[in-house]
Amino acid sequence: MIDLNNIAQRPLLIAGPCSAETEEQVLETARRLKNTGKIDIFRAGIWKPRTRPGSFEGVGETGLPWLVKVKQLYDLPVAVEVARAEHVALCLEHGIDMVWIGARTTVNPFAVQEIADACAGTNLPVMLKNPINPDLSLWLGGMERLIKSGIKQVAAIHRGFSFAGEKIYRNRPQWQIAIDFKTEMPDVPMINDPSHICGRRDILHKVAQKAMDLDFDGLMIESHITPDLAWSDASQQITPEIYADLIRDLIIRDTKPALDQRDELHRMRKEIDLLDDELMQILIARMDIARRIGLYKKKNNLTILQTSRWMEILEKFKNRAANAQLSEEFISRMIKTIHDESIEIQENVMNQK
Ligand code: PEP
Ligand code: MN
């Protein structure tokens, strides 16, 4: 039996189709996934909250007995997405082993609370996807609702955040939000869902590998027997055999250094700590000057931003980044953040009565 509080082997592997479509498709996917020897939990969506009406919205309750067959035939625990209390009741009735709350539901505290209440007092493990918008509090808040209602086994699923603009990913990973979640709730296992992050097959492995290197506890990956013909999320699904290759090719590194590696790592970390101290001192000194400049500008009635001066600074940093083999994007993001704070400080000083 799966115990989310005690994951026997990292990564916990959850795989299965985006949607249950027909009994044959579900059973054949499960058979071939079981054959890979690389699956702990079988997933399939039967109630599908879709962005636009008219897309396939799931087979509904009809699909539950198919999943029960997967349990019996292939000895796999089964998981489905729930969005309402009545879904939970039906899952419990049929003996579904585990449920997850989808990204479109996590945004709604009423819905999460309703599901939490429906699960209270049962042994049903519940996984919570991040909300579609990059809001850490909403994700943490959803998890607090589950834990407060007494649910004993929970996990978080990182599936990326929707955004407008140029797209490599279907949903931008914004890894820092998942790391912040882990920092706030270190006891809650964190599962990565590369399928919904990528929305395409060619970069699934790269994202899954990154999750492993960030010490995630598990992976949820969509797999379909004929991915191109899938009724939902066709472009991101992979066959069970390609899924097996992907898992086989992952490098699972140790989460803790061995005894003989500790000294060297410790020395390098000490070096980092010293530099971080210096970085702090420099920032303190820099903001102090910003305060003095604010006073000067107030006295002499000058604007905070002098665009040409700012453009010079930005250009200088970008050139230096290129010469020092640092990412230009990172350096410009860093100096913009520092500059922003400096403006904020000057603004405070200048508007002080
Ligand atoms: C899914 O897992 O198929 C799904 C709908 O995911 P998400 O809630 O992450 O969009
Ligand atoms: Mn999907």
C-alpha cells in the first residue's frame, strides 16, 4: 500500500492517461505501464475541467469501474481528479485509492474546502496541484485546508503556472514557487508533473530530471497507448514504452552527501557563506547611498529616475555579464530588482513630511 508519509523509493511514480476514454484504452494503458515495472500509482481523469466548453469533459462516473478493474487485474493503486464533494463520495463508494485536486480547482478556496470536508474522516490520500496562477499563498492555503480537516496523507503537485507571452512551456514552471512551498511545508511530499508544464513531448525528460535534481519526491506523467489520438492533451502524452525509457534515463542523485564528500562540500559552502555576507554588506551600503541621494534630490527638486543614467547602468551590467560568462537575462533581472528597491527607498525619503 502506498504511504505518502513514507515514500519507500524516490521517485514515487504516478502514470496514466490524461483521460479515461474507453474501458479498453484504460486497461491496455495500465497493462503496458505495469509491464514497464516503473509505476507505483495509475492515474486517469474522468471528470475533466476544461478551459473551453466543447472539449472532451470526461466519461464521468462510468469510468470508475474501469479503474477498479485496473486495481484488480494489475495490482495498482488508482488515482483520479476530483473537483466537487460528490466526486469524492463516488470515489469512496467505488474504492478509488487516491485523489488529486486539479489546478483549476485549487484557485477556489470554497471548492477546496468542500473537498477537504468530504475527505475528512476517511483514509483517502489527497494530492493538491498548484493553482493555475503563480500564487504561493493560494497553494499553501489549499494544503492547510486539507491538513486542518484531518486528512492524514497529502502531497503537493507542481504542474506549472499559466502565462501570456512567448511559449516554450504550456505552463511556466517557476521552480522557485515549488521550492518556496517545500521550504514552508517540508513534510509534504512534492511531486512534479512535467506533462502539464511542457505541453509537449520533447522536453519532458529535461523537466523531470530537473525535478529530481531539486529533490522532488515523485513524478506524475501522462501516458497513452496512442498519444496522437488521445481525446485530451494529445501533444504531451507518451506511450508506456517511451515513458519507461524516460524514467530509465533519469539520473537519481543522492539527496545527502556521503561522509567522505562532506568536508569538501562544507569548505565550498563556507566560501559561499562568506560571499553572501559580503553581498549583504554591499546591498546595505548601496541602499544607504540611495537614501542619501533621495534626500539630495528632494532638496534640489530632482526626479527620482533619470532615464539616461539608468540606461547607462543597465548597459554596463549587460556588457559585464557577457564578458564574465554570466547570463545577461539573470544580471539584468538582478540589477532591475536592486534598482527597483532603490527607487522605493528614494520615494519614501522624498515623500517624508
Ligand atoms: C490533468 O492532470 O489531466 C489536469 C487536468 O491537470 P491540471 O489540473 O494540472 O491542468
Ligand atoms: Mn491532462
